[in-house]
Amino acid sequence: MTSLPNNGYLRLKQILGDPKATPPIHPILPIGKSTWWSGIQSGRYPKGVKLSPRTTAWRCEDIRQLLHELGANVVHSSPLLESEIDSCLGDRIKLRATACENKTGGADHE
């Protein structure tokens, strides 16, 4: 299994998942679209990069940083150990990256 690429872009469905896709795309962040977009407006989540007028993507490094920050917040409010959280996030990232590679033949493309 590989991890989230060091660079490249992720589309919204790759971040939030798409259970209706064939095969289903599992989310990196299990939140809804409305929550995602309001989080971007409030500054909680990273802004995307416009690749074309109707296409927005997010830098892998920005998503990795977000996961790290969210994991740190969970550590402060939960009795779980930081290593356990990192392990859970790492497994989620590895599963997602593998699914992308299997679907597209590469890690940097949707």
C-alpha cells in the first residue's frame, strides 16, 4: 500500500468520498459537502486551486497538513494516544491513495 502522494492534487470526491461511484470512493474526511465549503469560507479547511472554470482541486500537501491538524485537535479532546490517531489517519490515507491508483493507474490523477 502507498500513502497519500507528496504532491499533486485531489478532487472533492477523493477527499469527501462518493459511495455511488463504481467502485465506491471512501472519504479521507467523513464530512458533507456543505460542511466542507463552509469550512473553506471560515478558514478551517484549505482553499482549492482552480484548474479550470468548473474544476477545483486541493493540493495533497494541504490535505495532509489538514489531517495532521485535525489529528492534533482530537488528541487534546480525547483520551486516545497520538500514535493511535496517526495510525488511523495513516490507514485511511493509504486506503484512499490505493483506491485512486487502482482506479486511474496513478497516484497524481483523479
